[in-house]
Amino acid sequence: MTQRFQVDLAGMVDLLSRHLYSGPQVYLRELMQNAVDAVTARRELDSGAPAQIRIRCGADADGRATLEISDTGIGLTGEEAAELLATIGRSSKRDPALGLGRDAFIGQFGIGMLAAFMVADDIEVISRSLAPDSVATRWLGSADGTFEVAEYQEPVGLGTTVRISARSDAAHWLEVDTVLALAAEFGSLLPYDVAVEVPVPGGAHAWRRITEPELPWQAAHASAGERERALAAYCERTFGFTPLGHIDLEVPLAGVTGVAFILPQAVAPGSGQQRVYLKRMLLGPRVDRVLPEWAFFVRAVIDTDTLSPTASREQVHDDEVLMGVREALGDQLKRWALNALRTPSLVMRRCIETHHLALRALAVTDPQMLGLVAEVLPFETSDGPMTLAEAGRSGEIVYTSTPEAYRRVAAVARAQHLVVVNAGYVYDSDILNSLGRRDGWRTRELESADLVQVLGLPSAERELALGAAVARARAILASDDCNVIVRSFAPATVPAILLRDTEGEHRRERDRERRESPDLWGGLLDSFADDDVARSAPERSRTLVLNDDSTVARRLLGAPGGAVFAAGLRSLYLSAVMLAGDGLRSSESAALSDALGVLLDASLAGSSTQSAVPPNAQEPA
């Protein structure tokens, strides 16, 4: 024998409140949605029909908070009320035989009325249908799963009135201030006359309309400046910030219109949730995936006729339609950026200062934006902030891929008039790599040889005189995989700088790992070491450049070999490591301490010797 499933209404309400809807507040949205759909249905048949929705708060004879929402919509017959209101999942808006087809309506799932049971135990519906010879019907449903349908004897106009009485634990959801705020949040953009009854001084009541006749971004204004101010005021009311500017959005084929407001402060990537309306009823204040991920520098208000809502009506399905809308809206944001950011203005300057990270993120994947970023965005260079177009005027852009590498060379490169771009921040290296693959651009990472070539070479005589000292220095630092050369460069206050070879640094770290963990990594890392030997004898991974214009370096190079020379060289080397932005390992910290101890002992010993010699026997300084 075939039997039907039984539905536990209390269990369904618990399921809705805990797992489908975000909270009890959506009860009002669902009731307003039903009223709007009823009005829409009647207006489809009679364009001159009244389009009003009224919401009133009060109390019943038992003192329970009540809410009444009335509409001038198409109404329900007794048969429709019995079938639709008491059948979970049944919706006139999804059945052409009972309504106008789903495209004209907001609700589709046949579960909206159940949302009222989240705050009430009983729902009363009084409705009079537009159908000929129809009579008023009263439907009364209870949370225990029972309902009654009967003819309503009192005279009522066309439309529907829904009344609910709050449970004791949900009374606050039916208070006037709460209802007014929720109604404005959900329905402020609805095209109909929606009003909430509010108390006024003297004990009277008045209707406060919560809707505007036009969408804010489609309203007519006397001038562009007046429209700009009106949209800024709307943004302040809606989002709580004053925008840098706005960008109009429209995808006619998808029935999408809206406006994007440019944030006045930088935000983290991935924080771009937008405010979305479905047929002018709020779908959600924080809807994901409507704009591209890189568009986190704007907050948008969007109204759509075509995007498919989830059953909770708080998000949209990420389907092919949404994908097309997202791509089209992204193209409009890019077109605005390409036009507005090439025109000098206060908005252009503030957008670049505030949202350069978003522009960099977009430039990594979009060729047009890559050209714009190279043209207008300032980058940190050794010659001060400049655009990549300015940095490339010499024919080639040289950059460092980490901030530490940039700090190592910035001062010396600046003194030698060598422009080096700091590409150590997020997206910058990717931008320069992408730019280097375009016609007319040449980019490459800075090499040690680039800096060495612009430093001053000592004369042949000076180089010959320094030969023995340089050889001793190279022998001392050989264990650190560091070469030593002498050059002249500004500023003279820097006695030494440390240059690095990227591949050599990788080899140096690999060798250190092999020494520290021979059993764990030995076999694998030895194979790499064998490859290095097979190719050629590797060069040093680091080069310590002693500045022949520095008094400290010249004194060291003129000192005799021995413990003091080794300690002085070790101190300069480790100081150069720290100047490059690197921390010292424990072994290097110990080596620096030992070197400073040697130098201190030598200095104290020299002071003691000089003190023991009579003043008239000292050599002139």
C-alpha cells in the first residue's frame, strides 16, 4: 500500500531556524516577500491596481506582541489557501497554473510562510482573491502542524492580511523599533509603497514609508555633482563610509544594475562581500562571488532579476549566469580604472595611494591593467619613488626580489646613480616578470656584477699594494664561502657591503644542511653537490666589498696580518651581514663576540703600552 511521508512541522521550523536561515529576523523578510509577490501578481493583470503594503505592531488580548502585514495583492481563494499555505514546498510562484510563472516573483521555494513559526506559534491569514465571485477566506495555522480554513464573514478589501502573535521568547522581534529597522533593511529599494506604523508625540500613530520610488543610482538629478553627492550620502547611510568615488554597474542582458563605491581605506584581499538585492528585495548584505576576487577595493550595491538565490535567500548560486555577470562587472571596473587612473585628479591620486595593492593584484593577470600599473603606480627605487615606465627609460629595469636584497644595495646604488627597483613586496616580482615578456620592455633581477661594475676600481699601484692583504682576507673568509674585493664607492661612511649570488646562496644553504644533518639529507644533497662539481668549480656565494674610500677599511687593509687583522675583517664581514638585513646565527654571533674581544684586548694593550712610555719619548701622532 502506497503511503505519504509525514512531516513534523516543529522539526521543520527548527531545521529552518538552525540550518537554513541566518536567524529569526528573516521572518519579516519572508512575510514582506509574500506581500510583494502578491502585489506584483495583481499589477501584472491590472497595471493601475493599488500597490501598498502596511505593517503594524501591537498586542493581543493576552498582552502578547503582535504583527500584522497587509497588502493590496491578488489574494487567495479558499482552495488556494488550503493547498498552498499548508503544503511545504508548494508555491504559486512556481506553478504557471496558479500564478504567473517564476520569473516575476521573488520567492520560489514554498517555505517562506514557515519562517513566521520561528517567532510565533500561530499564523492567521485573511485573504480575498481577485478571482470573480470569490469570498474572503480565513486560514489559521498552528506550530503543532494543524490548520483550519473557513469563510471569513466580515467585509475585507482585495488582498491579504497576515497576523502573528509572538512567543514569549521572541517578543523583541515584533517591537516597533526592531520591525521598522528590519523592514527598512530588507525592503528600502522595493518599488511599492511600503510603510510601518510608528508612534508619534501625543499618543497617536502615523505611517512611515520606508521605500523610495527610484533606485538611488537610477534617480534623476540636476547635475553630475548633485548625483555624486546624493550617491555619497546613500553610501554613508548604507555602508557607513564616505567613498572616494563611485562606478556605475550594469549588465542589461542579465537584468543587473548597481553602483560600486570606492573604499576610502585599504582592506585585505578577499574581503569583498557585496550588498545584493533580488528584484529590489534584499538578498543579503554580504554576498560572496558577485565581483571578482581582485575587486576588494569597492563595496557594491547590486539589484538583479536573473541570479538564482539559494533556498535561504541570503546567497546566490555560483552557476554559469553568476560567472558571466561577475566577468562583465569586472570588465566595467577595469574600464573605469583604465580611464580614470590615467587622468590626473584628486580621485586618481587617492585611489592609487589607497588601493595600489588591488591594482597590483589585477595587473598580474590582466595585460591591460599591467600596462596601466607600469604607467601610473609608483614603485620604491634607489632613486626615490617612480613608475616602472620612468625606471625603464634607461632601457632596462633592474630589480631585487626581496626587501632584504634591496636594503643591502640601496644606499650604494643611489650613490653610484644606479636605479634599482624594490620588487620585494607582494605581486611586484610577478609584475616585473610579466612586464619583461612584453615587447619594448627589458627587466631582470639585480646581480652582484651589476653593482661591482659601477664601483670604482683601485689604481694598478693601489691594487698591487693591497694584494697581500686581500689574499689574507680571502683565506680567512673562505670557510664562510665569501670572496673579498676592494672598490671605491660612496658613501665613505660605509666600510663594507655584502653582495650575494642567488644560486650560490642556495648552494651554501644546501651545504650547511648537509653538514648539520648528514644522515637525514646526506644522500640526496650529495647528489646535488656532485652535480656542482661535475659542472665546474663553483664561485663564492658571497662577496665582501671593502670600501677603499672608508678610513676604517683602509686602516684594516694597512694592518699587518695576525689575530687583530682577522678579528677586524670578521667584524666588518658580520656587520655587513647585519647591514644587509640578515640576522646572525648563533655561531656567527659567537664569532662576532670573539672578534670584538680580540679588538678590545688589542686596544687595551696598546693603551697600557703608551701609558708606560714617558710623554717626551712618544712618537708624534
